[in-house]
Amino acid sequence: MDVTNLNRARWKKKTPHRSPLLSISLLALLFFLFFFLAYKNIPKSLHPISSTTLTVRFPQCGVRALGESFLWYAPHSGFSNQVSVFKNAVLMAGILNRTLIVPPILDHHAVALGSCPKFRVLGPNEIRVSVWDHAIDLIRSRRYVSMADIIDLSSVVSTSVARTIDFRAFVSLWCGVSINFVCFNESDSKSSLFDSLKQCRSLLSGLDGNINKCLYALQEDCRTTVWTYQQNNEDGVLDSFQPDEQLQKKKKISYVRRRRDVYKTLGPGSEAELATVLAFGSLFTAPYKGSELYIDINEAPRDKRVQSLIEKIEYLPFVPEIMSAGKDYAFEIIKGPFLCVQLRLLDGQFKNHWKATFLELKQKVEFLRKKGLLPIHMFVMTDLPRGNWTGSYLGDLARDFNSFKLYVLREEDELVTQTAKKLMAAGHSMKFGSFPKSLDRVSKMENHCSSQMLADILLYLEETVCSCASLGFVGTAGSTIAESIELMRKFGICSSQSQTAS
């Protein structure tokens, strides 16, 4: 017998018998630990929210407020672009039978979209957050002016073609906050009101994702989608404008733009249709390379209601106080046939248009000279302060007293300040819209807040005056302000009082 082998056998460690149940338990424990650690590192905005939690945070979630469904969107850029985007929002709300949340007028370029043709834009969530933050800042600084305070909505609201609600009334109603928030200021930054607004910001902007029967936050934008309506069998097909190969390689993008019917995608029978609030990002569009950048709905021959809405929103006038003041200036201050000149000289994006614009102005002036219409009355709207006109063509015109009489409106002029006061007293944004009781509470609360700043209405008055210029209009090429004035002139808002050259 081999003693060595025997000793080895005695001291050899026996392999323990492992239970399969123990192995499964260990694996389950490891999986639980991994899931727990991973979940802790996920941003709270991405955590799924139970319907119970939402009901506590936002009472309107899961239940339509008084049977209404709403449409929210993100305005941006300058005033003229904001009006253009607002018209698109009215159209979308009409097609989808939703109440449009009317936003404030944002400060010039406080929120910028970017470039659709270059596929470089703020994402829907980002731009919604930016708009919310700026809107709350306008309330806090007492500078809030609703789009409905400046643009006359009576033609679309009074005929029930569209329904609207003021942003402040909506926030009070849907976010479950006290109407006192319209007097919100810096001292409230640590209050429960601030916390409620912060939570609502996250939800309405889409940071919490889509919430069943509460919010549907679209992620589609001009990089991926062109919205259409009743255009035969186009739903889902590729749009004619796509990023070219050079752009795809340079920017490393892989977007594909498809044409989608907005009613089929977001209307009855869709997931979006169940949500109390449908949130778009930007609704900016413009013709580009044979297509549209985001919305291609120019007619709806099979839907008389929508077709009527398209026709009504082509031109939305300013409210009566602005229209009346502008006409008074044209016919009581200038008092005769005049030429209007709109010059954007300080905005760098128009630098390449200066030469063409001044050439057109000089040609127009020479034409009027030859007709013997001296002195030529000229209303000038420009971003160049009058003190800086020296050495420019404007300075030359101003010095020639025998040939030209120039008129300029300024913010401190009595006509401007008095019109702004009338506008504030009129409270147009509180006259139209759903939930009149909420609007009335907002209006009364605003009267108890610290003094509201007067609205900056100079631009609107200038556009109105220019629309009455019977000797013609010379505007900066590419300027949306010039386009707005041309539209007003097309609709002849001064035709009843028009004075023409002899």
C-alpha cells in the first residue's frame, strides 16, 4: 500500500455540494444591486412617474380640465417671427380642436431657434424650457405682455374657429398654483409657489417625458418632419428637401425628413389625442428649396372650417388702440402724402443688404423729385439713433430742409406713452379665451401687484404708420419687419383714409 497516496487522500479537501437555489439567490442579489445603483444614477426627470404621484403634483394630470384639451408651443426670435409662429399655432390648434395657450411676447431674440436649413436648432425640450423660463422672468419683472394684448384675435376667437387661453390663466389652472403667482417676485424664490412652478416647468417642457392622458411632448422638429393636412397619400413619404451628403459628412448628421399628416398623427385615435396638453417645440416654417421647413398647410379645400381659419390668419391686425394711434400720426401729424423708409443698420445680419436698400431709396427719392413733389415728407423707422446719422445718406436727407421733411417716432413721445397706457387699461388678453373666471382672477390680481411696466409698443406704431404711406415704402431686404409692413399695405388698412399723391 502506498502510504504517501493514502495521506494525500486523507488531506484532500472535499468539494462542497452547492445548492442550485443558493446560486440563483446570489445572482438575483447581484442583479438587484446593479439595478439599484444604475437607477440612482438616472436623472430624476427620466424616472417613470406613477399616476398617483402625478395627481398629487398636478391635479389636472389624467383628467381633462373642464373637458378641455390644450396646445402649447415655443415662440422665439424677434416679434415678426413670433407673430408668424403664432399664426401657425392657431392653425394647428384649429385642426386638432385644441385650446391654444397664448404666450407672452418675448424679448427680441431672448430665445433663438437656430437654423433649420443647416439642421442646427434647439431641440423641442430645450426650447420649451427656454420659453418657460423667459415667460416667468417677464412675470417676475412686471414686463409681461400677452400676444393677445398686441394682436387682435377677435376675428378668429369670436367666430369660434379657434379657442384660446392666456398662459397665466393656464398655469394657474393646470399647474395647481395660486393665482398669486402673477405677482411672483425674487422674494418668492424659496417659497412653495416657486417649487410648484419649477415642477410644472419640468412637466410642460417634456423633461419628464410623455405622461399618459396628461402631456404629449413632441420631439419632432424641422430636422425630421414636415407637417401636412389632407394632402392625399403623402403621409409618411420623404420630403423633397433632405440634408445633402456634404452636410451629412461635415456635421455627422443622419436626419431624414418625412411629410406627416398632423391630423392622422396627433388627432383622434392617436396617443397624443388622449393627452390634456399637446406640446410642440418651434412652429416656425418658411419656403425652402421647393418645400417648407416645417409646416406645409396652405389650403384645406375639403375642410371648410380649417380653410376659413387659414384665410383669417393670413393677416391679423394690431389691436384698435395701436391701429388708431398709428393712423392719427399719419394723418394728423404728417398730414399729407409721405414715403416710409425702414432701415435695419445696426443688425449685422443685414449688412450685405445695405447697399441695395440705399440704392432703392435713392432711386425712389429721385423719382419723387422729378414729379415735383417737394418737399418730400418721409417717415423713417431705423435702429440707428438720429445722433449717428451724420455722414450717412440719412444725414444728407435730414440736412436738406428744402427738399425733405423727416418724421421719426421715439419711445418718449407722448403719443407712444399714452397709447401704451391705453393698451394696459384695455387688457385685451383677458377678454378672449376659455375659462373666463380664471381670466378675471388674473386681471384682478395683476391690479394688486406692484406697478406693471408699460409695454414697448414703438415698433407696432411704426409699422402702422408705414402701412399708411401713400408715396410708397422702402424696406430692408430680408427683414421680417419689412415683410410685415408689406402685408399690412396689401390689406389696405389705411384705404378708407388714404391720401395719394397728386
